[in-house]
Amino acid sequence: MCLHSVIGKPKKTRGVGYKVFVKGFSPDPDFPDPLLGENCFGERDRPVEEWLNAHEYGTGSIILEPLGYQEFTPYKTGWHIFPRLKDARAWVDKDYLVVRKVRYRGAHTEGTQYYSTRPFKVVVAEEIYIERGDPS
């Protein structure tokens, strides 16, 4: 995910939101299916119920990245979190994508990203804590 526009700094640096993950597969029924990043090339599973730092999981390996497709306003990378559940669910267009409720801290950027022609508000944060189970 990449931002298409930067709104600025969020009012709060911590909160609750929703994140889209790729649902992996666990052959053992006693273990839940793993969660991977949406761009899951060679990435590690995202464990639930523990704080995850963006830089340790590959989402923050590039300090500044280009904004959108034609603009090049840099912003600090991190976990992209939807503040609203309905927006996260609208982003999911494939069977292998799932939404999970997350707590976040260290939010530093607020912006929008587009799916098709629709903009979605997102918060970019340093750390997330993935809640177990499907959000209601």
C-alpha cells in the first residue's frame, strides 16, 4: 500500500483501527492460519496478540517512499491502518485477504490511498497489535 496524498499528522498517536492481511495456510488444525503483509514477498508471519514494529517486519525498510503514482512527496513508511472497519472491508476484493482489528501506537502520518477511484483515509503507524479473530 502506498499513500496517494498526505493529509498531515494524526490528532492521536495511538488508537484502534483495521488492517488488511493476506491469509496464509496452516496444515495443522490446532494452529490458526498465519497472517502475512498485503505485499507478502518473502515476508514473515505476523503474530497476533503482541506488539509488532514496522521496521522489524519489512514495512519500514524504506524510510521515505514516493507518494502515489505521479507525485513524489516523501513520507515515513509504516503500518497502514484504516480507522473505519467498513473501509477496510471495502478494500478486500480477493478471497485470500482478511481484515483484523489492530491497536496502533506511534502514528505519524495521516493520508489517503485509492482503491479504484475511491479514496480511503488511513493512518500510518510504527507499531501494531493484532487482535485475535474476525472484527465484528
